[in-house]
Amino acid sequence: MSRPRHGVELAPGFVVGNRRSHLPVIAGPCVIESDTLVHEVAETLRRVASRLDVQLLFKASLDKANRSSADSFRGLGFEEALAILAEVKIATGLPVTTDVHEPRQCDRVAEVVDVLQIPAFLCRQTDLLRAAGRTGCGVTIKKGQFMAPDDMRRAADKVRETGNERIAIIERGFSFGYHNLVVDMRSFPTMADDGLVTIHDATHSLQLPGGGKQTGGTRRFAEPLARAAIAAGADGVFLEVHPRPEEALSDATTQLRPARAEALLDSLVRLRAALPTEDASA
């Protein structure tokens, strides 16, 4: 299976897998905590994307349905959160994405967003993948912590069966013992060999999942791992951004402040420009 020569257009103007396009970046706060927060982060990221000349797909979760504890914050409610995403899309002009957890959610969410995200724990759920594919939206599939890179083509095939080829895989690491994740950099060329475009999740891959009421994380490794992923062949990057990470209601230990995210993206743009293109020898 060969990779799409011109990449995959997940959303209007957001192309993943074409090295001649600007760096694709999926970014935003982990979860929709409030209308104010989401608009603040979206506008900040819009300005960052303009300064760095990157492609930006804004992301914020409607619902954190797989929190470690039942007491943890999940979200504001499905319809309220969806309405906030609709407002952000109009206010900023950015394409938006969020995750879906059940097949019945797909059509409703697709009325608002440009790309549906399949969570890592649900990446093998056939009915969910097919329902997402049938909407015609772009679909990103987070690679499960239990999945080998060469297994992801089968998950992608479930979306392709609907006639939808607008698919990208998000690599967020593999379970390494208890309460740890490791990104195998071989996964990017492996999935590319299977014709898949890939995105490195620069913040979720830093998690130390489980082991308590809240997931821990090692934010200090964001820069070296993201750079390694781009050098290894990742087509884009995913990162969660919060103006006050220590106050975040989800993923407080891994989200990046806007200034740090901008500095990291700037380094990735320059690194990517220095890498040879696929047809550099032509």
C-alpha cells in the first residue's frame, strides 16, 4: 500500500503527509473547561499559527469519558461543549476537531467539526470507526497503547470500507510496564510503509497513566521526543496547550503553556525544513 502522493486533506486546507505543505499541527486544551478558556486558547493558537506559517487544526475534547477516576472532571455537557466549538470555528476561522466515543455521536458532532478523533482505547471499535467514516469528515485514529504499528492499517481499513480515505493515525506511545508510555520511533516509518499518514502526540505520549486518581506525566520530555518524531518521519504533531497547566482540569502534568508550545513548533518547522524530501534525489 503506498502513501497518498499529495497527502491527505483531513479538513479544508489542512493537509497531512505532503512535505511540500506547511507543518500540520493539531493543538488546543485537553478538554472544554469553559467558553472563556477555549476562546482564549484558540485565538492564541491562531496567532501562533500565523506567525509560524503552520497549518492548525484546533482540538478540544467534548467529554473525557475515560478518566482514571469517576470523580474527575469530564466536561460541561455534550451539547454545551459542542456549541462552544461551533462558536470557536466561526470566531477564528480555524477548522476544529474533537473526539467521539459512541457511534450515535458521530453524525451530530460532524455537523460542527471538520475532523472526528477516535480515542486510543476505542481504536479497534468497528462500529465507531465505520460511523465516523460514513460522516465524510476527516478521521484521526489514536493508536492504542496496546497496538503495534502494523496493526493500525486494519483500524484504518474499517474507515476506508465506508469509502472515506481521509484518515490519519496519531501515535501516542505504547504501554511499557505499569504506568508508563514509550514512543517507538520505528512506528512512523512502519505505518508509512502501510500507506498511512502519521501524527506524533507530543503531550499524551508523556503521560504516566494510572497509578492514582489522576494521570501523571513528564512534561520536560516534550521537546526532545517531538523533534525525534519529526526526524523519524512523523507527518505532523499534536499537542495540548493551556495558559495555566497547573490549574487544568485534565492532563495538568503534560499540557504546555502557549509560549513553550510556540517555541517547540518553531523548532519543528526549522527541523522539518532541514530534512530531505522524498523526491530530493529526483
